[in-house]
Amino acid sequence: MSLDFFHLDDLYTEEEKLIRESVRDFVNNEILPIIESHYHAGTFPMDLVPKMAEMGLFGIKTSTEFGGSGANYTSYGLAMQELERGDSAVRSFASVQNSLVMFPIEAYASEEMKKKFLPKLADGTFIGCFGLTEPDFGSNPGGMITNAVKTDSGYLLNGAKMWITNGTLADVAVVWAKLDGKITGFLVEKGTKGFSAPEMKGKHSLRASVTSELIFEDCEIPEENRLNINGLKGPLSCLSQARFGIAYGALGAAMAVYDSSVDYSKSRIQFGKPIASFQLVQEKLVWMMSEISKGQLAAYHVGRLFENGKARPQHISFIKRNNVDIAIQSARLARDIHGANGILDEYPIMRHAANLESVRTYEGTHDIHTLILGEDITGIAAFS
Amino acid sequence: MSLDFFHLDDLYTEEEKLIRESVRDFVNNEILPIIESHYHAGTFPMDLVPKMAEMGLFGIKTSTEFGGSGANYTSYGLAMQELERGDSAVRSFASVQNSLVMFPIEAYASEEMKKKFLPKLADGTFIGCFGLTEPDFGSNPGGMITNAVKTDSGYLLNGAKMWITNGTLADVAVVWAKLDGKITGFLVEKGTKGFSAPEMKGKHSLRASVTSELIFEDCEIPEENRLNINGLKGPLSCLSQARFGIAYGALGAAMAVYDSSVDYSKSRIQFGKPIASFQLVQEKLVWMMSEISKGQLAAYHVGRLFENGKARPQHISFIKRNNVDIAIQSARLARDIHGANGILDEYPIMRHAANLESVRTYEGTHDIHTLILGEDITGIAAFS
Amino acid sequence: MSLDFFHLDDLYTEEEKLIRESVRDFVNNEILPIIESHYHAGTFPMDLVPKMAEMGLFGIKTSTEFGGSGANYTSYGLAMQELERGDSAVRSFASVQNSLVMFPIEAYASEEMKKKFLPKLADGTFIGCFGLTEPDFGSNPGGMITNAVKTDSGYLLNGAKMWITNGTLADVAVVWAKLDGKITGFLVEKGTKGFSAPEMKGKHSLRASVTSELIFEDCEIPEENRLNINGLKGPLSCLSQARFGIAYGALGAAMAVYDSSVDYSKSRIQFGKPIASFQLVQEKLVWMMSEISKGQLAAYHVGRLFENGKARPQHISFIKRNNVDIAIQSARLARDIHGANGILDEYPIMRHAANLESVRTYEGTHDIHTLILGEDITGIAAFS
Amino acid sequence: MSLDFFHLDDLYTEEEKLIRESVRDFVNNEILPIIESHYHAGTFPMDLVPKMAEMGLFGIKTSTEFGGSGANYTSYGLAMQELERGDSAVRSFASVQNSLVMFPIEAYASEEMKKKFLPKLADGTFIGCFGLTEPDFGSNPGGMITNAVKTDSGYLLNGAKMWITNGTLADVAVVWAKLDGKITGFLVEKGTKGFSAPEMKGKHSLRASVTSELIFEDCEIPEENRLNINGLKGPLSCLSQARFGIAYGALGAAMAVYDSSVDYSKSRIQFGKPIASFQLVQEKLVWMMSEISKGQLAAYHVGRLFENGKARPQHISFIKRNNVDIAIQSARLARDIHGANGILDEYPIMRHAANLESVRTYEGTHDIHTLILGEDITGIAAFS
């Protein structure tokens, strides 16, 4: 059983709960036992890929026509929640595959490309990645330098991307570049001449995830690999999908450290009684429970807004910003509750705490989402 | 229009929204223009009483049989929200009448007493009050000293209550006392021998509310004025009702200071531009908007839980604690945004800030609700 | 005895401690007994003026030649600390007289003017005020509109000032205006044609202080009343003096609410024991003690830096910003510790809390000082 | 140059500054280039030991008679500051050697033992460790189970210690056990029969430190290895020494992340300008600068109190609690400022953040020090 202070289980459908429970079992059985060793080694557990595919975790919202599950936003969110209860890296893998690769291919690629890529992405034969961020353009992707030039047979791509989850592993990369000054998307296939994707090393976070650079040097892209979308709204539409999943995912990480804190505080004895009986410990548990419960309400509502066609990007900024923030603060408090034991890999605290530092930064930093909401309130942009 | 980031208006019924809008208009037209002068003078605006009665603000959930409106929890909550958008003192007046007087009379009094009191309380002819807190027993009402002794014709009451909203004004007091060691309720009518209710002076908060002591010196209570309820669950059931209204009410205060902050920041020019364009101002507005929006979600859900018979006292502790806390912090931030102007009575900031200090303390302090939730999480009481 | 965790008393000189103790006695005997009634009435206790003069509280740092005490910065700071332990309004009165009126007259006026004004300001015969802030120029005084034009016999002053402590009471106003586009100071005497100083009403803060507008309509100022200083550095030099006193003063307010909290928590019994024995109460007391103690260290050091000629304006920004902030947060926590009693005027909590809202805003808001320090760190101004 | 807002360099002696500068150079040249790889590998850089010894970093306060430097508290603090600017693990190594091993041997061992151990500990031939904490007695060491029984030739030791820095490396362990119910100290030499010290694995913090269990199974200790001290005051006196160094050390970690943040924010361009020009970034930098500066003042003062014989254990609790707390919060803010780059080992942010989680917990957790100070204020212990 998991934290459900507000009885949200009465609002989720049976199907949604079924998906959540099956992913939860998968995480308990397949991810939790092995994740710390991958975290330490800095490797992604590749043998999970076929299993995740089999569970339908790739293409959750993708049409069944292309091998997806055709499920709703909420189902997607709950699946991400459970994956991130396991580890943010595993959830990131699924976020990229679902929201940053399969979504734009389904939304913006030709029928031919959809048929070529989506089924293989759905069954885990192919891994995808998403190339937007550049070394000097993190919070301001519109300033990107990566450039496409029209040629007779297609496009010539030059530039570099950074912080690309799964880049080194990917069979296909959704890459955003400027063509005649306008942002456009391209599908860049592994092995394309002039394309390389070296792994970035030295991470203290998401260590069970592969993070890469993408380098394009006169990389030739066929005409048919261009996506049918122009402008920043292309990548932003993908980010909206992914951020929604992150908002649910962060709840999973938060619930993991909360659950561990409740258990630990009830069994750890100091001064002759469980530390759960101390006011200073209860205060921390109550903070975590309260903030997670409000985050659950907010994520639930935004999922329903999505499903009813009423969600705005600002709703997603709200829940991404809020839920990652309360997750990271929960991990901090959980560390205090676990005392010295909290630094050991027997408990999931430090791993989640470190992972969430990346999650807080990627797909719009905390401060960038603050300013998105600030603009929504005031009508005035204060980014620069 | 008011803050509704999550489109909750799509979830409220038309009837609920109608009640909210009518109270909102009432507050705008009748309360806001006069409340600062009452606050300054330390008086309750008595001429509002018949108007509030006419609007159905007394007995909102009380059965129509006894003159009430028979509305649901959510309607009650929204009415309290709007009243407290005006002033916490006016909302407190209504909270007491509805939840602490009419509720226990309807729930625990004889049919005769219901007929005697409820219609007059509903039409504003009678004002009620609720005597639970004692000078030395605030957070721990079970320790009360006020004592009832059975006599031939009824009961002899001795003791003193403190911090009683409307005590001096009240025609009938719902008073809790120990009879043979068990807490029981009594209806004490104005003018009963041995009963006095002097006003408490020197308040820096809820100055537009009358706060009183209740003093019982061999006060004779007829048998029929005893409520049919034993134990702490009697007063606690009333507090659950009232706290729910407070949780919605605090949102009203928070929305008042937020709305004023948005308006002010967009019109106040410094360094050649609206202060709404500064990141440090946007950060404050976003904090307020986010926390109020989550508080709205939580209050909405708990109202529905109540209506579906699933609300627990801990749900109410959650929203009372959370919503008052974010309201008081919002008032603090609003003060910063309003600069020097924020200390003037042209703006509602300081009045709400001061009022909320009482609201934070009464009906369970912030810390007491923390420990109620801590016990809910851990199974261990840490009050003492 | 008062909070001195770090044994700073070993570092203060005997003379400094003597001044502090005598002001402390004065506050205990003369201010605390009457201040709540003045706060309520919205009046300054004028009968304190001769007593304060007699104690040497006007012109503490002013040369003895002109009737001052010729004491050092630290002595001045400690005197302000003790006055604000009483009430921020009384401290504000002294701040204005010392730092904003007597300081600029001594620093920038002619010998004749010094002789004319300083002895009377020192003995309390004259009250002064300081006119810098304008309705539309709070955080950005350099944008002021008030204007002086040279005439044959002197200057013609036009414009308006706002938020002027003691304006209505003042015999002489130090007024800053633009002359040929450059900021210059003028001594404007009470009764000067074209000069009026109506009181501002409706304050919820510093209610025991007189706050005024200053209005200049073709107001004729004699040549000799012009100060010998040009540019924003004139008023800023005064503000540096005053802010230093505010930083010490805020410690006085913080110590007042802390001392009351310690006393209250040790005597207030709930659940059968003093509330001081609860972890949630101790946590609040420790927060207050820690922050006040660090604020004391910082104020002490900056005083010594001043005395050694090493203080920079940023040092003063630091301690003004920090100490007012921790004072206001201490008042908030003190309110929780005092429970319902904390809203009564028997305790100094709400009065200090409300006063500190003004103190936080005037002489550079919290955020403005943040940005002053931010510029100091980064070399980049981010005000606009 | 390093952060010195309050010109504390004017207060440190030339000798103190010389020690600080030499350790700073050592850290820059010897530790920073290699520490991330040791952190990743989970190893302590053993080749630093002779270099640290040569620099006089072992036995800083120990009498020169026994090979120490005979320096004062402040010098010791500044050395720890600089070491922890490098890495908390290296500082921990030095803390243990100095305060937890050499201090108690000098204070409580026989002349013979002093001569036997101190010179070798000073020159780095010997490494020491300190065994107090047990698996079930972290915050409450007085409850320890480890037990000594008197035998003809000495003592028989049984029990287990946990979380022992340098345990596996140590040539001599200062071990606290109960003898006839009273806590006493023993020097347990490496290789003693019945004594083993396996390393603890799986740490996410202080990874460049060796952390061990100590296991005593009928371990025979000669009579002369018993320390001449009884009761909890023995180990507590050592902890007071060590905590003082930690308080200075945490400033080093905080200064490292602050310095990196200032540099990064001035060079990182987003939206066409350095991020140091954004208000939200300046606010974070100002927070860090302010809190570090206050922490510096507090550490400086407590050092001087120590040197003047006026320091109380509560002073040390204050600075340990405060400085570690602000360091950990600074690391969190530094992470935000560094954006995605902040998770890389090119920057010291994540390593310090993770290390400080141990530092916050060991030698008295944050909450335990809160309650120590709470007892100091109220006279009431609230630990249990």
C-alpha cells in the first residue's frame, strides 16, 4: 500500500490502477534489487528493455495501430510514477522513448516513418533519443546554433547537442535544428555519416542513465526524415508530454523516500522508543505527507485537464516545478530521519536525492518554470 | 474573477457557484467598505447580522425544517471563503453560528430545543456562542475544569471559558462541562442567573470580532438544556464542521492578499517599469498562486469526501493547518510586494495578516494539527 | 539580563554598556508601561521627548560642541537596540533625529546653521525630519521629482515627499531636491511659506509614530539653508548612519519577543507540563536564539568596522537586511509560542510584528538590500 | 582570495593566516586534483598521509613535546576549514587523528602511552580511530552495550562499534566501553586478539573516507591501555574538540560551493547575459554569502572563547549545527546555479552536498544539537 491520504484511488479508473499496480510489481521485482549496483557502476540496466517493452511501457499513449497501448495521460503518469519510485534513470528512459521520441514521430512524421520506427520503438528493438539542448543553450533553446541546410537529396546537419539521455544507445534521434532560421525536427538514424554520440562521464546523478553528446559534422539527412513541424512549438509540445510524466514520476521518488522514512522511524529505537514518537520526527513526516498529497492532487487534476483538452503548458510547468521541488525536499528530510543509515545504499534516500538534482534541472529548471508561471500571472516575461 | 488556476469552476455545481457569487457580491458591497473602520474601533458590524441572515448565511447546512438552507459542505465552504475574503472576524461570526451552535443543537438537542433555537439562530434574531476553551486548557480541552453537578431540576454549572467568539453578544451558549467526569454539552441562555460574559479587550487580531469570557457561578441549567452527547467527541464533532469552513475561509483571505498583490505589482512603477516585471516579485506571486491553488484543490477534495461520507478528522486537520499556514505566509509576501503602501488600510494586507494569527491558533493550533497528522502517520501520539 | 549567548558583554566597553543599561531602564520604566495605549490611539508619546533629550538620546554621535554626546557608533547602536526593545516608533523617532537630521546638519551645513539647529535638536526643543522618499520613488530615490530653482535670495522648492517620520511634528526638515538636475539638500523650517506637512492616517504599523507628507508649493528657502553636498551620496550617507541604528534596533525588537517567548513557554502549562518541554517549542526558541545571536555578532562587528573606518555601505545593507528579517520571523514564531495570548496587548508580540513590517520596508527594502549585496558579489547591478 | 565579507582577516593573527594559507595551497595542489577519482572509487588517498603529517596537520594542538604543533584552537579550525574546502573525508581523517585520538591520549593516557603513541600519530606512522557509536546507540551514546570486564592482567572487551572513520586503517583505536556500568576509555592496538575492523561498504557520502565497524570478541586489553577518565564526559570532551573543527570545516565546504557559484554565474551566459545578472541568481548568492559570513563570525568567536577558557559545549553545538546546516543549504543552491553542469565532477557541488549529509549526522545530529540548545535555553531536556 502506498500513501493515498485523499483517497484518490476512488477517482482513478480500474484500468489506470491496474497499470499502476503492474508497474509497481515490476519495479519491486526487477528494478529495486539491481538498481544500486547499476547506479554505482554508472550503467543502464539494458536487460530491462525487453521486459519494459513487454509490459507496454514504450508507447503508452501511442496508438495501438503503431504498436502502442493507446492509454490515457493518467495511465502514462501513473506508470512514470511507479518507474521513478524505482529510479529516476529508468523513468527517464521511458520518458524519452514515450514522450520525446514516439510522440513527435506519431505527431509530426510521415506515415512511412511512423511505420518504420514506432513499432520497433514500442517493442524495444529500437531505442530513441531527443536532441534539443546545446552546451550554451539550456534554458533558452530558441537560441540553438545547430543548423540544417537544404541539399538536393535532403539536408546537411551541423552542430552539437548535450545532456542527451540515451544518446549513445539510440537507434534514432529526434534532433531539432535551424533551417533558414526556423526550428525544425529531423530523424537522425544511428550510423548516419557525420553523426556520433559519445557518452558523457563524471555524473553524480542519474548514474544509471546514459547521457550523451550528439555531434553532427556535415551529417546527411534524407528528405523523408524531416518532421512536419516548424518553430519552437515542435520541441515544446514534446516537452509538455514529458514534463507531465516527470511530475508524476517525482511523486514516485518522493513516495519512495517517504515510505522508507515511515518504516524506519517506527522501527528505529533511540532513547528507548521509536524515533517516530519524537515531535521533531513527526514534523518531518507530516511535511512530506502533506506536500506529497498535494502534489498527488495536482498531478491527478492536470491529467484530467489533459484528457479533457483543457491543460495548458502552465499547468504542466506547475506540477513539474512543484512535484520535483517537494520530492527533493522530502529526500533531504528523509536523510535526517534515517540518521547515519540514510547514507547507505540499503536505503533509497541518497540515490533519489542525487537523481532529483538532474530532474529539477532538465526539461525546464525550477526557476524557468517559476518565470513561466510569473508571466502567466502578470502578463510580463521576466526571463532576461 | 478570482484565482482558479486548476479550473475548479468546472467541478463546482451551478448551485455552489451561485452561493459563492452571491456572498462575494455581499462582501464587496457590504463588508469591504466598512470593515477597516470596525477593525480600528474594535467592533463587530452588527447591522450585517440581519443581512447575513437574509442571505441564508446562518444555518447553511441546517435542515430547512428548522430554517436552514440544507446546503452541502462545499457550499458552506465557499460561503466561508467569500466571507473571509472580506474579514476573518465576519467569517468567524458565521462559523460559530453555523458549525458551533446550530450544528450541535440540530445534532444533539431535543426536538423542543431545536424548534426553540434553530429558527431564531437562522434568521439572526438569536446569536450563539460556543464555550469549550478554558484559560489553562487550550490545546488540551479534555482537561477542562468547568463542572456540572446534577440537581433536582437540572444542573449547577461552575467554571470559566475564554476566547469565546460572540460570547458577549450571544443569546445562547453551547457550553461544555464535566458531569461526573464526563464531558457533556449544555445550552446556556443569556440572562441565566450566575452566567456572565464580559468582553476581552486589548486584541491585536480579529479586532472586528467580539471575544469574551464566559463565567459560570452556580449557574442553574434546566434539564432540557442538556445535549444528548457524552465525551470529547461532542465538541470535536462541532470543531470538525467549523475547521472545514476555516480551511475554505483561509483561502478567501489568501486570495484577497494575492489579488491585491497582482493588481498592485502591475500598476506600481519603480525603475521605470511595473514591479511585476522583476524576478523577485514574480517569485513571490508564483509562490502565492501555487500554494493557494493547491489549497483550493485540497479543500475541494475534502468537501467531496465529506459529502461522500469519507472525510476523517485528519482530512480536516490537513486543510485547516495547510490553508491557514499558506494564507499567513501569503500575507507576509503580499506585504513585501506592496512596499510601504502595504501597511495602510487602503490595502487589506495587514488586517488579514493580523487576523490570521488568531485563525492559526484557534480550533487547533498549527502544531496541534501537525501532531494529529503525525499520529495518523505513525500510530503514535506525541502531544505530551 | 538579556540574551548574550556569545558573551559579547566581554567585548563592549564599560561606557557602551552603561549607555545600554541606562536606556534599558528608561525603556522599562517610561516606554513599556504606556506604549500600547499610544499604539492603539495612533499617537507618539510626546512627553518622552524631553526625557529622551535629557538622557542624551538626541545627538549621540554629534560633537559635544553642538550639544551632542560625541559617543561612538556602537554606543549609538546599543541605544537604538534598547529603544526598539521598547517600540520601533520610539527608535524611529531617535533614528531620524540623530542620523537623518543632526548628522547631515553637522556634516553638510554651515557653521551658522549648525549653531542654530544642533543644540536645540539635542535638547529636544526642536524636532527634525528627513524628506527623501516620494510617492512614486521609493526604492529608486534618484528619480525624485521635487525640484529647486535658484532665485535671487535663495531657492524655490516644489514637490512632495511621503512616508516622512515626524514630518508633522518637525521644526526643521532636511529635504532633498533636484537643483539643475543634481540632488541637493535644504533645511526647510516649520512655518516657511508654501510648506505644509499633513499627517498620513490609516497605518497598521508604527502606530505610535507620526508619519507625514511634506508638500512644497513655491516654497522659498534662503540661500544659507542649502546644504553643502551634491548628488545621491548626500542622502545615502545619512541612510548609512540610520540603517546601522536600525540593524541594532531590530535586535532589540527580536530580543523583546524572544525574552517573552522564553518566559511564557516556561510558565505556560499544557498537557501537564511547561510547553518549553515540547520539542516543537524548543525548535522555535533555538531558531530565535541562534538567529538573534548571529545578528548580534554581525552588528557588533560592523560597529567596530565603522569605528575603524572600514565599514562599507554593503556592511550596513547586510546587517539591516539580516537583522530586520530575523526579527520579523522571530515575532512570527513568538506568536505561535504564545498561543492565543500572543494576540493580546499584554504581550509585545503583535505590536513588534506589525512595526517590523515598516522597518523591513523603509531605508531600503529587504529586496533592495539583497540586490545591493548581489551587485557587491557579482559586480552586476540587477535592480531594473 | 576567499570570502571575507567582515574583514576577519584583520582579526586573525599572522601565524593563524600562515597556517590557513599553507593548508589552502596543499589542498589546491594535492587534494583537488585527485579527490573526485578517490570519491568515485571509494578510497582514501593514503599517499596524502605523510604529506599531511609533514605539514603538521596531525597534532595541531598537541604539545610539541609529543611531536605536535602546540597551536591554538583557531589555527586548528582554519586548518580544518581548508581541508574541508578540499573534501569532508580528508578533513574527517584529520579531525579523528587530532581531536578524537591524539587529544584523549594526551589528556587521559599515561605518560608511557603518550610517548608510545603521540609521536607516531603526529608523524603519520600511526593512524588512529575513535570507537564510541554503536549500531543501536547513535544519538544516545550513554546507552552503549560494549562492555569491559576486569581480569588479572587487564580487561576483556566485548561489543561492537559502527560508523568508525579510519577503523580499518587504524593502528590504535580509542574505544569507549562500560566497566562496572561506568563508561571508560581504552586504547586498543591493531592486531590485538579478538579485535577486527571490517570496512562498511555501500556509502553514498564521504566516499573518500574509510568507515568501519569495530568488533570486540573477548578482546584482551592490557591494564596500561586504560584511559584515566570515567563517565560520558570522557568521550564528550573529545567530541567538543572535534565538533569545533567540523564547524570550521563546514565553512570550507560552503566556501567551495559558493566560490564555484560566483565564478560560474559570472561566466555562464543565458539569454545573452551572465546568469549572475538575474535577480533569482543573485538572491541565491546573497543567501550563501550572508549565511557563510555569519557562520565565519560565529566560528571565529567560539575559537576565541575556547582560547580564553570561556567556551561551553553549547557554543560548539551552536556552530556545528549552524555551519553544517548552512553549508548543506548552500550546496543545494549552488546546484541550481550551476544548472546541469552542477551534477558533473568538474564542479565540486554534488560531492560536497553528499559528504555534508554525513557531517550533518555525525558528532551529534542537527536535531540533537537543537535539543542541546533547547535545554540550554529552557533548562528542560526534551530528548526523550
